Amino acid sequence: MKKTTEILKKYGITRQTLANWTKYYGLNIKRGVNGHYLWNKESLNNLENFVKIRMKFRSNLRSESSTFNIENRRYLGSKTRMLDFIDAVVSKNTHDVNEIADIFGGTGVVANSFYKRGFNITVNDILDSNYLSYRTFFGKEPIRKSVVKKRIKQMNNLQGTKNYVSENYGNKYFSEENAIKIGAARDFIDKQEDLRDRERDILLTSLLYAMDKSANTVGHYDAYRRILDNVAPIVFKMPNLIENNAKTTVYHEDANKLVRQLKSDLVYIDTPYNSRQYGDVYHVLENIMDWKKPKLYGVAMKPKDRSRTKSLYSTAKAPDAFEDLITHINARYILVSYNNMAHKGVGRSNAKISNKEIIDILGKRGKVQVFDEPFQVFTTGKTHIKDHKELLYLVEVTK
């Protein structure tokens, strides 16, 4: 009778992967009274058939949709559902706008919405993971698609062994098998010395979006699901890239500092609107993109030093930071998107700036128009928000 070590070597898997297959996928392997696997004919046949089905499943996943779009990502406060609303406000209430700056870009979906319609765009965010994504979707450096696709195929075929990702995030934020694959893919990307900068960015973005798709979370990384219910194999894909003649500029700076050197027809602002620091809730993605492998702490497995990504907009100093920002903007229009503005609150999901504060601060630059749209807010904990609306504040700058 074969030994388990022989089986693991034959199929290129770990003992934990085999345990996941039996626990989460219903793979039937006989066990002895001591709990050890019994590799009789029935067990071997069951495993062989399971692997064949799994390989076919992976192939189908890749063939069904081998690409992804910029909006195919879960993100707190994402404006994907608000794009038509934002476009309508800009189209109907501004004129001669050719350049738009999105200075708290997040996933970049708002900037992308304008970019694909030919507007010149500037997009900025302090998170490394978002910045890498911008360089992929808005970069102008020519890429060799055949080279990139070949590398993505190689990433999908990696086997891997235990690594930094699996040791820290395995069976927590990702299944053990996916965590091993993520770590192997990240190491693989670093070893590709013949790639152009944007080609490397594309591989990292492919990894970023694949992680988001396979993460065992509700869309952020403040915590992971206690029950590992997202165990589908991770699949790396090619991003859908827009090619047009619009100009793009990508920044990776503090927005309050950036506006002092920036000039645009319209500046769009979507600041963090509650106490949830984005550097904290996306620490896993940041850590893997940066790949410095720091020691991690606590149940959530966070690095100790996250000061670089802390934002004043998630603190009691948000009104002061916002006033400083608005005061130094050099644009003909300012468009502000903000959530839950009826009342400030102390909960993690409550706004840090009130409706009155927003209007008072914007009013110092010109007349304020307010537009609203019903919106289903994402909250955590025990915070409840009724009749929630997404608000857009538009100012035609005169002062």
C-alpha cells in the first residue's frame, strides 16, 4: 500500500491541500483507526478521478473568462454603481471640461469611466496596490501581450511549496492551496528580469485581482471568515486594457500635498468617509504587493507599522484636512462625493464630516449645488443607517 508522502509527491500537493480536498470538496479517502489515510484501490481511484475533474474545472474557469476589468474588485466605498450618476451631474452642470483629476482614486473606476470616453485624466491614491493597478490600466508604455499572456499562463501552472503567504494567511484569508499559489506567483513575478515595467505591473495587478476574487473575506481584510467557504482554485487572468489617445497621469501621493501642484478643469474628491483606515483594511493586499515580508501580529495578521497609509480623513481631524484640501485646489470645478452626511457619528461606519461642514467649506470657493442618489451603504458591527444617500456636491469655482 502506498504511503501518503508518495501520493503528495505524485500530485505535487501538500498534506494540508489533501485535507482541504477531503473536508471542503467531499473527496472520499479511507482512513484507518488512527486517522491515517489508507491508500487502497478505492481511495486511489477516488483521488485520481477528483484530480481529473479538478483539472477540467480549472480549464473551464480560464476559458469562460480569461480577462478582467478594472471594476471587477471588491472595495469599501466603491463607486461602480454610481458612475451613471456622477456622469450625469458632470455632463449637465459643467462646460468645457477636458481634464479630470481623481485624487482619492481607490480602485480607479471613476477615473476609468471618464478615461474611456476620451477625457484626459489624473488619478492618485496613497495605497501601493491601487497605484500598481493605475499603472496597469492607465499606463502608456507599450506591452508585449504575447509575453504577458505567457507569464500569466506560467503563473497558473505553478505548484509551489509552503511560503510566507501560506504560513501567515493560509486557511485564514485564503485556502492553504491558494495561499501557496499566491506566494509562488509573487516570487515568480520578482524573478522575471526581462519584463518591461508595465508588463510587471500587469502581472502584479493580475495577482491582486485574483486574490480579491479568492479571498475568504467580505471584501476587506480587517477580518476573515471563520468558516473557510471560498476554496475555489485561484485563477490569474489578463486585464482588459483601454487604448485611446487621452492623456493619463498617475500619482502616488498624499492628496493634500498633491493639489498644491496640480491644475485641472475638474477635481473629483471621494475621501475616506469613516474611521476605517484603508491601509488597515487592505493590509494583506498591500503586504503581498510590497513583498517585504514583515512579521505579522494579532488574529488579523497585520504588520506592526502601518503609519504610512494612515489618513486624517478617518479621524476627528477630517474637517480640518478637508478645508485645507479645498482651499488649495486649482480647478474650475470641484465635485465631492460623500456618504452618510446627515449626521456625524462615533461608530466606525459613521461620517467624520457633517453635511453642514462640507457645504460651509465648499461655499468658500463658490456656489454649492447638491445632488443625491439612494444608495445601499456597507457597514460593519452594529451601525445602522436609514434612508442612506450618496451625495454629490458641485462647485463652480469663483473664489
